[in-house]
Amino acid sequence: MTYRFENSGTVTIVYITGDIDTAATTAQLDREIAAMIAGGHLHFVFNLEKTTYLDSAGISVFIHCLCGVQEKNGSIVLVAPDNQVKRVLEMVGLNRLITTYDTLHDGLVAAGGDNEKSQRPAAR
């Protein structure tokens, strides 16, 4: 698993590539996200478009982030196209706790990170 962070307005996008399947690799990500929350980053979009596998270690990262930001009125959304990762999220019911979108654009608009597009009037 590899990951990187990118800021879009007040939203932090977390791009995760590969398999999220070991406690060792997710522990580092979990610590970095906790530090970001402590530093005032309160809105996260996890882009799982290039994530190929997800198990309980990955799910725990999302739940820890959710708990951390909810205490401070923050938010978290997931981006998962229709693949194995999305099916796991649905199977464990995480999609009922954290809103999941099919595209990064939709996730960013929902999280408020795509300010230009979210403020643009709808096409008629």
C-alpha cells in the first residue's frame, strides 16, 4: 500500500493505492491522520479508486478518522467505484456510517473541497 495527501480547499484528500491489508502499514497512516486532525485538518476524502483490496485494518483507519473528526464537527467521505473495495464497505455496513461516492469529483463536492464547482449554478 502507498498513500499520499493533497489539500483541496479545507479538505484533505487521501489517495490510497494497492492493498490495505496489514496492521503495520495502516498504523503509520492512522498516526499521520490523527496528527493532521490534531493540527486542525477536519475534512477528509479517502480516494480508493486505486485501492485493490481492503480488510479490517483498512476499515479501522476510516473508523478512527471518523471518530476523530466527528468530535470536532469535521467530516469524512469515501470514494470507491463499483469494485471489490466498495463491496466490502457495503458488506460491513461502513457505507451507512460514511457516505461513499463513485467519483472523486462527487466526493469533493460533497465534502466542500471543490469550491469552484460547488458554487457554480447547475446547468439547465
